[in-house]
Amino acid sequence: MSEQALAFLRELEDTDETLSAAEADLDELAAEVEHARLRAADLDEFLARIPVEREQLEAERAKAERQAAHALRAKDEAEESLADAQRGRSKEAVAEARRAVVRTRDALRMADRRISELVDEAPKLAGAAADAIREAAELEARARQLAVAFREHSRLTEQAASNPLPGLAGVIEWGSAARAALFVARGGLSSERDAVIRQANELGSVLLGEPLLATRPATVRRRVEELEELRP
């Protein structure tokens, strides 16, 4: 067996490993880019809703306060009616007035509880908005870091390596361009690996005397060396 053939298989194995590592690197970058792009889109949508949700919250609170005021008046009227009924002789009127007092007091408690809930919602919404703004800044910084990392890859276009424009919209736009560039670069690496594997399989088929299909160069090289060791 030609030592030159084995040396060529080792070269193909090294090339395959190098391309495989490059694919894994691009896959990791692609996952980060996609996370940044999707998260930026979610945050952008959420922050756009904040003013609307704040207005809705204020409107609901105003409505709850009106309902509480109405419930308070109804309770006061019911208590006055109970006092009037107690001055009379009708037990049925007293019982009905007492039931009305219970109903109006319950309504007032529910209205006050609703106001309390809405008051608590305001700082929660403000906190969520602050968290989103902080995360948005972190995403922008991470996108810029990724753009710098892209410059180390000659296979990626300048568009992917350029810094994103400020704001979440810039991250989303940059992420879409970077994703497309990564897809193209990943496809180029896959084609090169396929060519390397094909060469190894063609040479291995000749050396082993059997057809090989989609077998990694490392496996082909090991099988060839094992066959060589078995020969007298």
C-alpha cells in the first residue's frame, strides 16, 4: 500500500476536523445571533405596549375608584335604610335592610380590593419596563461583541461583521443579516466537508476493495491502517 495514500488520508482527516470545528463555531454563533434577534423582537414589542398598558391601568383604576365611590354611597344609604327600618315595627323590613347592608358592604370591600390590586400593578409594570430597558442595552452590547467576533471569520460578509445600528430595531435588522450570512457560510463549509469526505471514501474504496459511502476520513484511515496491519 502506498504510504503516500495514507498520508493523503491523514490530510483529509485533518481538513475534515478543521471544517467540523469551524461548523460548530458557526453553529454556536448562529444560536447566539438567533437568540439575540428573537429576544430583541420580543422586548421591542413589549416596550411598545408599555404606554398602552399604563393608560389601560390608569383607566381601570379610575373606573374602580368610581365603582368604590358608588359602593360607598350605596352602603351609607343601606345603613340609613336599616336605621329607619329598625325604628319601625316590621321585622321583614329590618331583615331586608340588613341584607342590603351586607350586600353593599361586600361590594365596597370588593371595589377597595380591586383598587389595591391596581395600585400594586403600577410599580410592577414600571419594574418590568426597567428590566426590559436594561436587557435591551445588554442585547445591544452583545450584538456588537458578536459583530466583532464575525470579523475574525473570513467566510462572513462585511454586512454581518458591521456593528448593528443603535436600538432594538438595529439588533433585529443586524440579526437578520447575520443569520443569512451564517447560513451561506455554513453551507459553504458543508460543501467543502462533503467534498473531503467524498475524496476519502473514493480513495478508501480503492484501498479496501469495497464501496464506502459518507464515511468520515478518520474512520477510513483507521480501517486502511487496520488492513495494512493484517497483511503479512
